[in-house]
Amino acid sequence: MLVTRLLSVLIVASFAASVLATEIAPPNPQETAAQLRRAKIEKILAKLDPEEAKVIRETNEIRRQYGLSQLMPEIKLSMAARDHSHDMRTLGFFDHWSPVAGKGSHVDRALRYGSSAISENILYGAGDAASAIDMWMNSSGHRANILTAGWTRIGVGRSGTHYTQLFGY
């Protein structure tokens, strides 16, 4: 009797396992990779100023609408971008070229933080991330930077109403 009961339990368990195995589809590797990438992006964005993170999210949303890949945020690029925005605000200049020794170009500034940058957008007068993105998207050169297919990384920094975007491969 005990053997019959154990056999019945095993048959039911085996049947249930086979039903579950056929009803649960294997994960889609592309979907899983995209989910992991989004999770990694959000983890990095959580370390940034909320307005900086919003600029990156908006930039990536615009790129998605144009069929372009999302840019991976990079803390080092954001630190370099924030430093430039801070210098522009506190030293009273608005330019891609900094008068501060060792910080002349976006390339120099990224190198100071152990990264690399290929292009830069700057902005003065944006009250928030949405305004910054709107202003950049209404400028052909800035828009071109946001929509360049070859970029893979992004850093955003702000100080007051000064915003800087740095892009890299």
C-alpha cells in the first residue's frame, strides 16, 4: 500500500513537472539582455543628480524613437560634465573651451576623470531637464550630437542652469 501511494505521488509529480516544462517558455535571450541593460542603466542613474538622470533618460528615449541604441551612462563622464558646468557657472564663462588649466577641451576634462569623450553639448538657462533637452533638440548641432548613431556612452552634469552632455564611444 505504501509503495502504491509513493508510486502515485511520483506519477503526479512527474506529470506536473512535464506540464510546467511545456507551459513555461524559455527566456528570450535578447529580451533578457535588454532587461539587464536597462537595470544597469537605472542603477547608474540612481547615483546622479535627479535632473542629470532625467536628461539621460530623455536622451535615450529620443534615441529610441529614432531607432538608435541607448547610451550607457558613465559616472566618470558625468563628473567631468558636472565639473565643466560648475566652472562655467562660477567663473562666468559659457564656452566649450575652458580657461582653467588642464580643462581646455572636453577631451581634457574627460581624461582628468579617467574617461574619454568625443563630443559635447553645453547649455545655459535651462530650468530643468525637459527644458535642456528641448533646447538642444531645437539646435541642429546639438540635435546631431544626441542622434549620432556611433555614440555608446553619455555623461551629463549640471550646475544651476548650466548643463553639459559628454558623449563617447
